[in-house]
Amino acid sequence: QVQLVESGGGLVQPGGSLRLSCAASGWIYNIMAWYRQAPGKQRELIASITTAGRADYTDSVKGRFTISRDNLKNTWDLQMTDMRPEDTAVYYCNARYGEKYYWGQGTQVTVSS
């Protein structure tokens, strides 16, 4: 059974940094990604990365967040810098293999002074 395990969520001050990590069992996934969902809003794709290392970001996080993956370990990280209150959300790691999608449990990230 495929399981995704997240770590790294918590409270951070505006302008600070936080690193999220996700580890998955099983095979190498086609796409690894991070989503977030703020209260009252839809879940939003914020970063994704292919097996070849091509990364894409939503405009609101470009230049601040960096996604990376280790294909040998089936892990992927989201390094968040210059964090803002609007980054407050539940963050979910996601992995795609073919047409199947796997999700982490979600981890709370709160940006507040």
C-alpha cells in the first residue's frame, strides 16, 4: 500500500522560512507536487516537479518557494522562504503515477507574528 508521510509544518514569522518534506513508499512517481488549502478556499496546486527535474510554480510563490525531489529515495521537499501571512494553509504533498494520485494527510503551516 502506498503511503505518503509529510513533515515540517508549523508556525513561522512573516519573512521566515520553513521546509516541508514528503516521503513515499513504492515506485518512482511521474509527478511530485505540493498543494495547499486555506480556510474557505479551494485546494491549490503551488508547485510540481517531474522525474526529469522540471519544476513549475504558481505565480504567488515564484521566487520564494523551491520544490525538489530525490528519485532514488522517493522523497520531495518544498523549501519556503520570505513567507507571508497569506501562505497560511494546510499543505498537502501529492504524487502521481499514471492516472493514480496519492495524497498526504496534510500539515498546517501558519505564518504569523
